[in-house]
Amino acid sequence: MLNSAVSLGRTGIPVALVSEHGNDSLGDMICSFLEKENVSVEHVLRYENRKSPIALAFLDSGNNAHYSFYEDFPHARVLNAGRSFTKKDIVMFGSILASSAFLKEELTRILDRADRAGATILYDPNIRKAYTPDIESIRSLVDNNIRYADIVRASDEDMLSIGECRNADEAYEYVLAAGCECLIYTTAGRGVYLRTPCLSEFYKTPDIRTISTVGAGDSFNAGIVYTLYQEGLAGEKPENISSAAWDLMVGTGIGFATEVCMSAENYISKKYALSLEAKSTSYKYL
């Protein structure tokens, strides 16, 4: 979610990160970086006498990432999202924090408030068997997260890990059964699939020279949120979103992810973000 937030902050969209880390030197660096990238840290909770968590990414010969995680959380943990939601808000959540039993009640409290307000909720499971070998232990948490979501953006690796789904249709069946009617299913360079009650689409992805895949999915998510925000689609139910709007949304996600794959950063570049602003300005005068 930090990677997604930075990409969005660079586009100028108002964004806040809800997270947790230690009140240490690394935590100071994280907050300072986020503030410089226009990401609010008002809702980042900092624990005393704890080290901030670190995720290290190691690239293989194909520039695909493998991770090692180092954590030092207290037993009692809290998510600081003390604000009211509106129908115009977009709430994105996922990854390790969203599949932690220690934070289930805290996360559910936030999602309940967002759901009641009619905010758009986007869930990215971001789960790999290599890092969560006992999928059964968190399956109920993942399924509950899917139930809250208006849109699930999941990779083929996610859905293979979660439900042994081997293609977009099997993945959509799983997501539907869990309670969400909209799935954006991404594959590593082999295209993107969209499934809703009204649409079944496939989108090609460009052939590129990949520098690093770290942050690609995160920035794809940012592209979805960027489009929802810019097109005034926040609060709209997926079935009410037009085919053209979905094309723009997925296309923007692919653009964000492609930009990140061609760099060593985990987020879209500031130059790319400025190009988006220029396009937006030109469209207004067509």
C-alpha cells in the first residue's frame, strides 16, 4: 500500500496511508519520505520501543522479486483511521496487514465504516505460497476481505495460492463465491482479464525490457484508483461503470505498471506523473 500511495501522491491526488511502524530512525525516514511524496502520514501509528518492519526484495535472473520480511510488532496492535468516510472516498487495502489475525477486528472496523458510507473498496490480496505456506490458516480472512470489496485486483499468483485457480474464469468463480462481483486478474506480462456481471474482457500488455517487477502490481492498483478519482467514479457500483470507463481504468493500470517495470523504483516516476497531468489538461479543452 505504501508503493500505491506514493504513485498516487505523485499524481497530485489527495492520499493518506493507514499503517504502523516503530518510533525509530527508520520510521522517521519513512514518514519524511512519504510527506515529500504528498502522502499524509496522519494515520500512521508509531510504536514505542519497537523496530520498524522491513521487507527486502531480491531479484532473480529474470528480474522477478523474492522477499524476506523482518517484523517487530507488539502483541496489541491498532490501526489509526479515525475519520469519517464518504461516498467519494476510495479505500484500498491488502497484502500482509490485511491477512493478519492480530488486526482482523481493527481492519473490519474500518471496512464496516467505509462500506456503510458507500465508499469504493479495492482489495489486493498479494498473497504468495512461498511467504504464507499455510493458506488454510488465513483463508477465512481473505474470503472476508473479498466480501467487503467492490473490486478485487488479484494476480494469477494470488489466485493460484488462495484457491488453486489456474485461469481468469476459475479465479472469478472463487471471487464471486466469496461475495465480490468484480475481478481484475493480472498475469505477469501475459495480459489482464476483467470480469464483471456484464463484461468479460482481455487486455494485452506491451512487450518491454523489465528492470524490476517490484511495485508493478501496487502501481497497477494506483492506476485503478487514479482513474476512479479523475473520472468521478468513486461510489459507483461496478455494474454501473461503462465499458469505456473500464477500458480506461485497466489501460491506466497497465500504463502505471509498465512504467514501474522499466525502472528501479517501486512507483511511477515524477516525470510520468507530470505527463498524466498534461494529458488531463489537454482533454479538458477538446
